[in-house]
Amino acid sequence: MRSRLKYVLIGLGIRLILAPFFMHAWDLGTILEASRQFLNGQDVYGYVAERTYMLRQSTGLPLYHYGFAYLPQTLLIFAPFYRLYTLIFPFENALDLQAVEPVILYPQVYVFLLLIKMPVILADIAVIYLLSNREPKIGLFYALNPYVIFVTAVWGNFDPLVGLFLLASYLCFNERRTLSGFLYGLSLIKIYTIVLLPLFIARPIFSRREFTKFILGLSIASLPAMYYLFVAPNSFLDAMLFQGARPVNGMNMYHAVLSVQGILFQTAITRIATPIFATALLSLTHIVLRERLPTLNSLVMLMLAFLISAPVTNEQYLAALVPLALLSQRFDRKLCVFPLLFVAFNATYMYFAIPIFWTDAAFHNLYTVIRGAWMEATGPYSGYVRYFISLSFAFLAFRSLHSHFQPQIPPLSKHLEVTRTTSYTVTAGSPSFEVRKVE
């Protein structure tokens, strides 16, 4: 109990120290804008559809506005924290993080960043506690994992929140199916966890009662989405379909396509990559169900297959898998290194420090100089480096996936009874010999 509390406090302290000073401006700006619209009674999805239409009209290309394209459950989680921020600063709180030059107010931005990241920080703390209950060393590893800390406290993305929902759904899957279905439904705030749905519903399908319980929990969690599907079906479906229609991007084996100029070519490659992805997922799902592999191994394998073969797999997606993967004890922890390397040659770490560099004009100029120098130095080969990192990640992820097929040999018990021997020495002339009695 004492070690669990210590790990929780360590993890909480690190995240609280970093959270107010770093951010991914566009991603947190999306949550800010959507929360503001939601609390003002505006159609969040209609705004995204309108901006997408305007973008296409002005360019003549099949582009999307990268706005809020998540299930509305996300807003029910983050909007209360944004509301608390506006109560603290009722007048001067007009942050604009999505502008070309982000509009940042001080000290408001520090309070905003701390509050808006709080759901994800609390999710991390819950994961640390749950993992420490199973194996204290795993809980400590999660608490100190640089990759998880980066996604939660520096980036501010909510994939670790998805990781908590998946972990909790698995832990109560056998005993409390309704709660498991509810938690899985919450994990769909990042829609990519839909790849696990066939597995979750196939396990209890032969028991009508258990199947019904899981579907009931999933349905309850999906009520906000059903509401938007009823009141604003067109804009809501457009936003959801955007996630499936995005051109290839992120840390995956298709990354080389991004070096080719032209959205039309990238869209064509996406149409080829999508059936490859679907075939891989369906085939693996069939195999794990046919072979009746353990649920935990199956969940980890399907998420790894998604990260390997999906057309869009951003650096933060792995954070949703880490809690389950650590619990399986077959996770190759080196996988966490590759997203951190990828970020250095993609968004760059300077970008996440905008709240620090925007404090005064001198720091702002320093930011421009340092980031410009880094981009100039790495620009000619950064695409090749990113592709090499992506391929390395895919290779290691495939090895980790394959390891989950192999049966696990249980470790020898620490309390195995040691065989005792009683010795008798008999001398018959020379030489002497020994007879052992085994008890």
C-alpha cells in the first residue's frame, strides 16, 4: 500500500510540474474551441463542416479542417474544466491557440493548461494505481515513463485517457460486463479503439445474458453520440467519417508518401492502404478468436496491428496501448522510444515550449531563431529520418505482436519445496561409496 501511494504521488508530482508550461497548440486549441462552442450551445460539428466547406471552396482540393472530430463524450469530460477556467478568469480569457501566431495571455495560459490537462493527468494516476496493484514495478515504470509523461503533461493529448478506459474495461470484463461495456464505450472518444469491438462482443456472444450486459453498458456510454446523430446527423457523420477518410499520416510504413507533393496522390495511396489495414485487422481478429487466445493478449495484438497497418497513426496513439501492454508483460518497452524520436523531426520539441517562449519578445525571437536553425539543419533529410523511425517502430511492433502468439511459460514459484536428501555412507573395503535416500 505504501509503495502504491508513493508511485502515485511521484507520477502526479511530475505531471503537475510540467503541465502548465507546455502544450501542443493546435490540439489543445481544438479542445478549447470545441469546449467554448459546446458551453455556448453551438453546433461543434457544424462548425467543423463549415470550415471544411470553406477550405475546399477556396482551394478546389479535397481538404479537411482539422478541428474537433471526436465523439461528444469527449466534451463532457473536458468542458467542465474549461468552464472552471472561465470562472477563474471571467473576462480576460480569450486565448487563441490555433492562430498562426498563437494569442496567449499570462498568467491565464498556465491555469488553462493545468486545468484542461487535468482529466488526462488523473487518468494517468488511476493507471499507475491499477498497475501497481498488479505489479508495483510496472506501476513505477508507467509513472516515470518519459513517453507517457510527454503525451500527458507536455503534449496534452488524451490518448492516455483512452488507455485508462481500455485497461479498466479489461479488468472488469469477466466479472462486471455492463461496466466493462460502458468503459469500452468511453474509450471510443478516440475512434480507433473500434478495432477492438469484434473481440469484445465475440467473447460473451454464446451467453445471451453476458452479451446483453456488455451491449447495454456500451449503449449507455454512447448516448451523447446518439443524441448528436439525431439532432445534427449530417455534420456529426461528416466529422466521424473524416477520421476514416484522412490521407495517410503519422508514424507508419506509409510515411514516405508524405514526401510526395499533392493531396490527390496521398488520397489515392490512402484508398490502397485502407483495404490492407482492414484485411490485416479482420484476419488477426479471426485468428485470435479461432485459437481462443487470452483476452489480454488478443487486445494488445489487435492494437499493435492497428499501429502497424493503419493509414493514420500519430505519435501519441501508442499511449492508449501502454497500460494493457505492460500488464501483458510481453510488451517491448523500447517501442516508447520511437515516438519521442519522431517528434524531434516532426513537430519539434521547440513547438511544445511555446508558452515559455511567448512570455516576452526576446524569448519569442529566440524561439524563431532556434527552431529555424533546427529546421534548416534537419530539413534536407528529416523526411528520411522520420520514415526510418516509422519502419523501425513497425518492425519492433510486429515482433512484439508475434511474441503474444507464443504460449507463456509460468515462472517457477519462489515457494517451491526443495527436495531433501538423507545421506548414508557405506564403506565396503576400498574405495568407499555413498547411498542417498530421497525424501
